[in-house]
Amino acid sequence: MAWAQSAKPSATHHAPAAKPATPVHARPTVTLNVKDLGATGDGKTNDTLALQLTIERCSVLGGGEVIIPAGDYATGALALRSNVTLRIEDGASLLGSGDMADYPISQVRWEGRWIKGYGALISATDAENIGIVGPGKIIASDAIKGRVDRKTGMRLPALLEFTNCRNVRVENCFTSQTGMWSTHPVYCENVTFKDVVFHSGADGIDVDSCRHVTIDGCTFETSDDCISLKSGRGEEAYTINRPCEDVHITNCTFNDKNFACIGIGSETSAGVRNVVIEHCKCLGARSHAIYIKSRPGRGAFIENITVSNFEVSGAKQGFLRLNNLNSGKQDEFPVPGDAGIPLFREFHFSNIRVTDLPALVQATEIHPRKPLVGFSLTNVTGTVKSGIMLANMKNVAIRNVKVTGFEGPLLSIENVTGTGLTGAAKIDPAKMPKVPDPVLAPEKPYKLK
């Protein structure tokens, strides 16, 4: 954001004398214990009101910490307020209600669209300087199953959800979710997850149209993507135009039962850019350690993705897959024409260690009308059953890939230019993926409503 400079005073005029400074008092901070405001922590009594009243009192007194001491606190949905940190002490657990009446209904983001749905167990909207710190636990009810209510079509509650917030911190706690995404920041800025354990029956963290996000030292046991980066789906998100950008993922350990450790996409209609992933371990994934994905009709871009010092084992389909042809369901109002074909650009992978993977890189699902520009794979060691397959790329650099155990060629290409390609095999055209039909423009231009 550009800031306008104030005009300098002319030579013939003098600035007015400065007024004496008014003393500024530091903002007060308070520490409030939820038991002092009526919470029982007996695991049976509904403590929602006492917990929320403590949060509200902390806020109106200027902010500070809400202490949740050891005990089991049965609760419905809670809303954090600005300048409030929820400290869940050792031996304390927040136990989410299984009664849907305990969760408010509002506009929530689900699969890239704003829809009617249930709010999270702990949420914040339009707040700043908020936190949740441990070492206690936040546990969803296993009575709430799945992601969408089949009768109403409404999205079910996330565990933690922050909407349009600034300066968010979640640190040193244990979280357990059932069928819905665990943690979902959307439209947020300056968000940090540090030393958090995520157990989830779905995604771990979905970073949705946020900027300046750090995920550091976290452990994931999930049944879908451990981390998913996204920015909305179709013309709605393309028009709103709030990208996901400046994300740093470091020192994390991933284990996923049903999909990827890190998924970038497929909801990318406002773009994803400037992502750094380093010093991480994948211990298991049903598909790939990293899957970067989109499809025609999304539009926008995925660019400037850097992955380094990454150890991968147990990924049942391989280390890396790139796909902008057919990932995710098509939106009701897709972005038409060439503008709707997502642009992939500047993907760089270095210092990768792989152990007994079925494949190293699967990257033939790139749209020929928008080739990937800028791809490098350097300093790769370990064991794989098959090598690297690339299609529709420019400015490729393959260097120092020293893997063993593979059958067939190490590198196979189609419509690829760059360095390190000498001796590469040519991909059989019959094995190339089908390019989808163009997305046609609607009869009437899309309009937000």
C-alpha cells in the first residue's frame, strides 16, 4: 500500500509550535480465570456461558489472558474477541458439544464459496491480537460426523475458524477434530501456528485467502490434506480477488491417511503465491507428499513455490504431483476461456530425500495452452520405483538427481525445454492425459449477489 507524503512547508511560513505531549497510558491487561466466573470443569455441566462471559469481560477490560485451569469443560461454540488470549493449561480440555443447537449459523466459507453453515467450536471474526495457547486440549465431539449436513446442505462446524482477523497465534496445544476441517483461517493476516498437534478426520489446516502465515513445528495426523492452501472457487473468488500469499511452513511432521501432506489448491481462483516449505518430514500419505492442483474454470495462478530439505517416506503415490487439468469439482460459475486456465509458474524443489516411493514426480497434467514456466528439481537422493515425468514446461532445470531402484527411464518429457534434459525419454502421446474442453462464457456476465 502506498502512502502519500505530506507537502513540505513553504519558505515563507512556519509550522505551528508543537503542543505539549499528552501522557499515554499503556493498555491495561487482565488475567481472568474461568472458574471465577462460574465454569465448573466437571465434564458434565455446560460451561459455555461462563467461558464466553470470561472472554467478554477480558475484552471490555482492555484485553489480556483468559485462563482455563485443569478440568474438562463441556462447551458449545465460543467467540474470541480482540486482544484476548485463551490459555488452556496443562490438564485442561475444551470438549465440544455434540448438539448442533450449540453452534451459530452464519455465512461460512466452504470449498471456496461463501454459504450458509455452522460456525466453529472456537471462532473469531474481525478481531485482532488474539491467541489460543496450551498445553491443554481442544476436542470436537465425535457425535458430529462428516463435513456437510446431508439434510440441509449446510457446512458442519470446524474446530477453530478465524475470519478477517489480524495477528492470530495458536501455540503449543493439542487439537482433535472429527469429519470437518480442523482449523480454518480465512481472509486473515499475520497468523502463526507453532508447536500444535493436529489430529483430524479431515484436513489439518486450511489456509484460505490469507497472507503472512507461519506454520512451525506442528505435528499432523489427518485423514485428508495435512495442510491445504487455497483462495476460493469460480467467479465469486476470482471477482473478490483475495489471494493466499506469503506462507512459510517449517519443521513440521506429516502423516495422512487419505490424501496429501501438503495440498496447494484446487480452490485457487484468487491465486496462491510465495510459499516456502522447508525442513519437514512426510511419514505417510495415501497420495503424494505434495500435490499442487487446479483446473480450467478456476483462473488465477499458483506461483513462487519453494520446497527444500524435505524427507519423504510412506507416500503411496509419490513425492510430487502437478495438475491443472482436472482437480476438484467444477464451479457453478466458472471463469471462462483462457483466463480460466490457471497459470503455474516458478516451482522449485531442492535437497529432497525420498525412501521407497512408487514415483518421484508426476507432472504431465499441465495445460498445453499455459505451460508451466520455471521448474527446478535439484539435489534429490533416495529410492523410487519410477522417476520423473514432465509435460508442457519451459525453463526447466534438473540437476543432481541421484535416486536408485527405479525401472525404465529416470526422466521422461513431452513439450519441455530447459537444462538437464539430455537423454530424457519421450512420453508416449497415448499416455498423455486428456485436455478438458474449453470453459465457455455464460450468456450473462457473472455478478456478485
